[in-house]
Amino acid sequence: MIRVCARRKHGRGCGGDYPVHQAGGRERCSDTAAGVQQTGSLTKIPPHTHSPVQVSSTNNKSFFCLTLQYAQCFFFDADERERRRALERGRKDRRESKMEGEEEEEEGELAEESLRKEAMKVLCNVVYNSTWAQERFSALSLMNGLVERISSSVNWSSPSSVQFYELRLMFLITALRPELNNQLQKIGGVSILTAALESTLEVKWKEPYECVLDPAAPPISPEASQRVIEILKILFNITYSNHRQEPGEDDAALYRHLVAILRLCLLRKCMMADDTDELQGHTVNLLTALPLQCLDVLLSVPLTPDSEQSQGVNMDCVHTLLLFMEHRLESGDKIKEKLTPILNLLTESCRAHRETRLYIRKHILPPLRDVSHKPEEGNTVKSRLIRLMTHLDTDLKHCAADLIFVLCKENVRRFVKYTGYGNAAGLLATRGLLGGQGVRNYNSSAQYSSDSDSDTEEYRQVRDRINPVTGRMEVQQPDPMEGMTEEEKEEEAKRLITLFSKLSRDDIIQPMGVDEEGKLVPLQGLGENPMTEDAKTETETDEGADKEHMD
């Protein structure tokens, strides 16, 4: 049964953010609405017995006739609706009270706008919680009216407070009804939402794909930042399926125009630190959904005296993305949802742009000097990423390993050198590189230079003492066979073979080997590797002895 937020009882709507989850860098709507609670004095509606609303047109007027006329009677009986009309006109919703608490709304707010805002809050709750409402939204083609409303409000000097809930409704319906994403894209949704984003941020243009970034500009207000975030979420929903597609000329120009605005979203600050982090997070999500070839706009801005650079290319955005990743690594909260998009974005950027790879490598994988500790030990960005390479979550550990592997130019020897074979084994097994191939033998479009990885003097001095499995310099251990004769050594080897063979026959271990493709397979599938006659006599089966010898 549908419930309405308790805040609606006091003139406030459920204005909090609906939680959003990511899987493999893609954002989907959560199964639980924030702030949707059970309240008293509600009319219970049995399943499939909803209010018989009829809408005969899809234009703007009919769309709001639906919301204004029927919003409350979805839930409340006549007495309850009458009592609510008598309540003192509401307070600011939760998103508006982040800084000001629960101050009264301005006296000059028009009654019609206030009523529309309350109606939109209810409609958002209805669409979120009711599959039937989502189907009716689609069947009645209400998306056209919603797009018309957002499009008409782009040029308003002072955006209406209703606009946030119009954007929230569009986000919900595009997340819950994916088939509407194509419809929104066909009617120019990307262009309209880009214009809305540009208007909200009050963008001024210096060049066709370069926005003016004024250091003295005031931070983005909470109201504007929340509208921007909703727009970014909608744009992600309608563009993520086109990430791998080659855009046409017109689409490429539109995406580059959008990326120029997203650069502004990365570099500007909000009045509240949490809003800045959230804004940057959704900007990163959207960047992962856009065609990779259109992201060159982020690097094409001319250098300034204060710019970060790599071989003459502006790295301000890359530096901001690195700081954002470091902050997410340190937070430790919802690590998969927060880290996979930024890790994927940096990985793809490093594959596509040599200057980006060199800059990020300088910050994450500096030349090795101190190898007395394991690579995963410590609080550096490198250590944190290497720890993620053995994380329980498969997607997360592959994303972390991919980034470091690309920073090593996808070279196995260099990858093992920086991470240790134990940490690198997961990615190497997935890529079929366990045989230690130094060149890439899988499908990759990246092109790397042939420059060598120069070792530091400190590393060269201890290189022979480094354990390749742990990746650190081990304390020299005494030789366990010191003082043994050759016959005693041979007998000890035979005894070990026998023990391993017994463990294999009892299915306690399964000896594995590397096939021609560099992947792990059971030893019995690799063919016979005969052992000496003396070793065979000490084992109960030839097969078991063969497996242990190869292992």
C-alpha cells in the first residue's frame, strides 16, 4: 500500500535525496525511498483500486491538472483533506533546510506555486512507490508535458521552487521505466537538460568548448546545487547506454558542449562541503557514461600560471579527479558504489591520453625506493589501491587492479614489480597472463610508448633480495638444506612429492598449471610430464606424482 511522508502532514514534502546505487559504474534507483513513512489518518487503498484519473491530453496544462486536482485524493479522505487546507502554509522542505533549519517560507510565495510544489512532492512519492502509477505515466505520455515544463523554465531569471521536484520526478521515471530513456532522448532531452544545467550554473563562455572559471565567483548555492545534481542524474540515465557507441557529428558536438559544463562542475565549489562531494560524484558518473572521445575537452583548456600540467597539457581536471578519488578512498563508506566510477574513469582516461597517464602515474606509482615494506602496507594512494586488489568484491578489485595495470602500460613484469605477484595474480589470471608474458595478448586499443621503466639506485642495490611474491625485500633466511648430502636432499624431495600426491588424491588440494593461453587449469589437463623412476616408486600413482612434480 502507498504511504505518504509524515512531513506532508505539516506542509512539507518528502524532499530528501532518493538513494542511488551503482553497479559496474552504472547508477540505478534504490529499492527504498528516503523519507517515505507510514502516517496516521490515511485512507487505505486496496491493491489495483487507485483513483480513476483520466487525462485526455499530454500538454503542459493537462499534466498539472492531474497533479493539482488529484494529488491529495490519492490518499486522504474528505475530512483529512479539509483539515490539511486549514493548516498554516508550509515550511521549507528538507533540501532547503540544510542550512537554515525549518525557517518559514517567504511571505511573497504565490499560493499556486506552493500548491504545485506540494502536488509534485506527492506525485514523486506516488510514482516511486507504485508500479501502476509508473505504467500510467508512460501510457499517458506525460513525459512530453514534463519536458515542456523544464524547457520553458530554462530562461527564467529566478527558477521556480517547483523545478527541483519536476527534475526529481523526471529522474525517478527514467530510472524506474528505462524504456522512457529512448523517448526522452528522441525529443531532445540531452539538449534541453544541458541548457537547464547551463542556466542553473549561469555559465559564461570564453571559447566554444571553454567556460569562464572565475576564482572570485561565489560558491554554488544549496538550491542550485540540488537542481544541478538532479539534472546530472537524469542525463546519466539517458546516456549511459551510448557509452561504447560512436557518436555522430551533431551528437559529438552536443556531448563536448556538455563536457565543457561538467568541467565547471568539477572545479567549482558549493557552499557546503557535502554538496561539493555529491556534485563531483554525480559529475564523475556522467563522465563515465559519455563517449570517451568527447572527454578531450577536459584537457584542451589553455594553461594558466597556477595550472597543473603534464607535457604542456592542462591537468586541472585530472588533479581534481585524483583528489576526489583520494577522498573516497579515505572515507571507507559504501566503497564499491563510490569508488568504481572514478576508478573506471581514470583507467579509461589513462588508456586514451598519454599525458593523463604520466601525470597520474607520477602521483600514484612514483619510482620505487624503499622496498622494505609490502606494497599494500601504508596509507599512500598506491597502498590503498593495492589493498583493494584483494578485496572480496570482484568488481571493485578488478577496477583497482585495472588502473594500476594501465599505469604500468599493461606490462606484466612492471605490474608485478610494483604490486607483488600475490596481489597481481587475480588480474593476471583473469587476463590469461599468468605465464608472465611481458606483452599484451588480449584485445586492447591502448597504444603505449616503448620507453623503459628506469629503476632508482636504491632499488637496483636490493633488487636481487626482493621476494617477487610479496614485493618486498625479505630478511635473508638460513638455507634449510645446509649440511645435507646430495642423497639426503634427494630423499627429502621424494618425501615431499609423496605428501603432496596424497593431499591431491584426497581432494585437499588441486594442483594447477598454466596452459598455452596463460590461464590456470588442472594439471591433469596439461598432458603427461614423466618423472624419474625413483620418484615414481615413492608415489602410489603415476598421475599424482606427475601433478606434484609440475606444480
